Amino acid sequence: MSNSKDAVNILIQLVLGGIAVLITQYLLPGVVVESFVTAIVVAALIAILNITIKPLLILLTIPITVFTLGLFLLVINALMILLAAEIVPGFAVNGFWWALLFGLILGLINSLLGVSLGGNTKV
């Protein structure tokens, strides 16, 4: 019974993550998401990237992260979003600064919606 509750919880989190992606896309003219299904795929892929690749990048960039007092983590987050834009058809981000702003606003909207994709890491 717990497995079905976990599956439903993951599905709800993915749908809320997709809604957050769509809201963020609506607010930013430099980001394009073609459909709701694409938004859910983007939310899922960003969660997967945050679980797998992001910790490795954080580990490799500890010196520059410490030197910049943690601000380099925003750069890593923007790079994860740009990588997702390269992988997912129907999702486009017009450059690094749009990706950085997309990540900041998406994190804020995810916090407001209570989305926790990717374990302890926010999308």
C-alpha cells in the first residue's frame, strides 16, 4: 500500500512541477514550453539532473563555490536548465541569463507550490 501512495505522490509532484514550469514560462519571454506534457518532461528531467549530475558538479566546483560564497551554485543550476533545454524537444531557453532567471523563478514557484522533486534539492 505504501508503494501506491509513493507512486501517487511522485505523480502529483510531477504534475505540480509541470505547472510550475508553465507558470515560469508564462512569466519569462525568453523561455518556450510547447505543451503541458513537455512541461512535465522538463520537470522530471530537471529533477533527474539535480539528483545525478548536479551533486558531481558541486563537488568538482567546491573551491569556486566557496570563493563566490555559494553564488556559483546559481551558475550550476542554470547549466542544468540549459542541458534540459538541449535534451527536451519543445523546451527552449534563449541563453544563459534566461536560464538563470528561469531557475530562480522556478525555484520560488516550486517552493510556493510545495514541490520537492529530486529529494532534498529544489528544482
